[in-house]
Amino acid sequence: MTLREFFDYLGAHPFIVLAYFLGIPFTALLAGFMGKGEGHLSPWKYLYSVLIYLVCVPGIFATAFSVYLFIFERGSIMNANILVQIVPVLSMILTLSIIQRSVPFDYIPGFDKISTLITMICAVLALMYLLDRTRLVVWVNLPVGYFVLILAALLFIVRWGTKRIIR
């Protein structure tokens, strides 16, 4: 199954996508009401952690995919797939804002890892954009699979480099 076939499948079955991305903020809202004032305690903070990962991984992927399509492939924003490119990001923003009202992110285990991942992906995409604009490397005709491999390699290099600098 290719990425395009997967997106076509999601487009053909919008109920699955909407149920997933509406269910996560609803669960966060329900947990906020049920655990009022107790979000920093053991069962709630792990539930929030799971919800954050369930919504942030697709949201980050959708953002990176949109950046790739709009900047590197010069795609039009009018061709954006609402279910694949917009709904995950909106659900991520909504879920994070609901959870932030219930508990500070410092109490949620693993939140520092996801925020570090977001920062690294933004840094790598900015680096790739600068390389593309200076015409040192041309990404336009690059297939998505190779782009993902290069992105993963750059993420690894940036992560390794930041660890070496911090030590």
C-alpha cells in the first residue's frame, strides 16, 4: 500500500478519521471534567500522555506532509485534503489546549520528548527549505519515500549533534 492509496482509503472512509480525531479531544475534555484538579496525579497524567501521543504523531506528520507539498512540490493550498492535512492539526491544537487547561505540561510524562520532536522536525524542514532556496539541493522531483528517508536521516543527525553539543 502506498501513501497515496492510504490517503485515498481515508478519503473514502471519512467516518473513521473523524471519529478518531474528534474522539481524542472529547476524551481529553471528559477526563478534564472527571479529574478536576487531579490532572497531575497518576492515572490522569498517563491518560493525558497517551492522548497527546495519539493526536500529536498524526498532527506532526500532517504538518510535515503539508509543508512538503506546499513548499517543495509547489502544490496549491486549494488541493489540500481536509481529512488528511487539516483535521489532524486542528485536533492536535484542540486536544493540547484542552489538556493544558487541566494540567501543566510539565507533569505529563513524555511531553518533553514530543516537543523536542516537533522542534527537530521544524529545524530540519527549515534547513531543507534553505537548501532548496539556495539551489544547492533540488527536492522538487524527489519522490516522497526518498524525502521521508532523508528527513529521518537529518532528524537523526540533528538529534545526535544536539546531544553532542549539550554534553
